[in-house]
Amino acid sequence: MTIRFRNPWVDPRVLDVRPADAEAYLRDRGWQEADSAMSHVKRFISPPRGADREAVYVPETLDDGPLLNLLVECIGKVATWEGRYAGDVLNELLGIPAVSATNGHPARTP
């Protein structure tokens, strides 16, 4: 199955992310599972940062439509929350080691 993303900013490697890995990532960083109104979708709430909190949704399984979009949105929101690039979060979810430099520029550290 080949899925073509309409948005060129979406990294197609997101298709390789396992929902269980996304859940583990969130739990390891202090996100708490909360009630979800959607069946087969888990909701996580960020750790508090002042009065701000963020909610993300992780589907239990993936499809090529709404559930995949929830995962893409989750990675984007988590990256924003952490002050990182979504590609860096995606690399971590996929177990790809951080690169020390890209195109001669030093890598950002969170």
C-alpha cells in the first residue's frame, strides 16, 4: 500500500510508527492517559507547564485515513510541546539515533 501525503511536510516514515511506541514515549515523558470519547483511541494529557496543558490522541491501530492523521497530529503537538522538530520526535519513536550535525550545522539539543 502506498500512501501519498498531500502535505509535503508530513514525513512518510510516520507509517512505520507503532502506536505502542508512541504511548511509551508519552508515558516516559510524564504524559498521563485520560478518558477518551473515541473508541480505539487513547487520549494523553501533557505534564503541567504553568496553567498550560496539551491533549493528544494515539490510535490503537492505524489506517490510511483519520487514525493515521491523529498520529501525525500527535507527533506534531508533542514536538511543539517539547520545543523540538517533529522529525526529531519521529526519529526517537523509530529508534533512530540523534545526528550530531546536519549539512554542517550543529544539531539542536532539547
